[in-house]
Amino acid sequence: MIDRKLIVAPLCAALLVGCAGTASDRYPSLAVRDVERAEGTFQPVPGRKLDVPEVETDLTGDLDTRLAALVGQVRSSHADFFGAVPDAERMVGAAVGSSIGSDSWAAAQVALAGLDSARSNSAVALGDLDILYAAARVQAQDAEAIEAARNAVIALVAEEDAVLERLRAQIR
């Protein structure tokens, strides 16, 4: 019997010789073509300019004066809020466990409404700060001073919210 290795080896060699031939016209070259070379400089297409309308604000005086007035208004409202907290705590403490609609429950609700009113004064000033902040950001102006005042006011309003939440949880 003839060894299979002796037949397979010359056959594989013949096939490999066919692959090693020179490039023919039937197959394209894999070399980089002239079209594929990066030449020249691309110019960016000019973008459309955005027409951003100016945001109207009620700004009397310079910005620093207005910010100081708004923060001062909130600090005053914050002091009024915490001045009313002891009475509200006393009223809520008396209403703990009472039924809805009872006199002590109603007195506690009135005290909480007074606290809500004091908090709303702070919220109005915060709204004004939000308008100033949005206007400055839309107009791409420096808003650091507004943001600092706004963050201070947000912290004060958050303190008031925490007190209201604590008191309301006691009489639900």
C-alpha cells in the first residue's frame, strides 16, 4: 500500500504554489489608494447663531444690592418662622392623639398655617433668586454671586421644611 503522506504532501505543495503567484488583474490591490489619503484641510461648516431672547427681571439697583436685599428678606422671614415655632410646637403637642376636627387639632392646624405663611415669604424670595439665576445662565453671564445667595436661601428654606415636616408628622 502506498503511504498517504506521500500523496498528500505533493498535492498540498501544488496548491500552495498557486497561492504564491503574482497579483493578477482579477483582484484589486490592498495598497492605500489616492482617494484614501488624507490631503488638505477640512473647513468647519459655520453653525447657525442662536438668537436667545433676553430674560426680563425686576432688578432695581445693582445685582449685589438686590441679592443682599433678597437674602436679608429671607433671614428676616426665617427669624419670624423660628419665632413662631415654640407656640406651634406647644399647639401641636396639645393636639397629639386628638381626633381630627377637635379644638386642639384645629388650633395646631392654625399654628402650622402661620408657619407656612412665614415659610412662603422665604419661598417668594427664593423664586426671585431663581429668576435672576436663570436669566444670568441663559445670557451666559457670571452667576456665581447669585448661586451663592440662592444656596444660602435654599439651606434656610430646607431648615423650615424640616420643622414643618416634623410637626405635621406628630398630628396626622
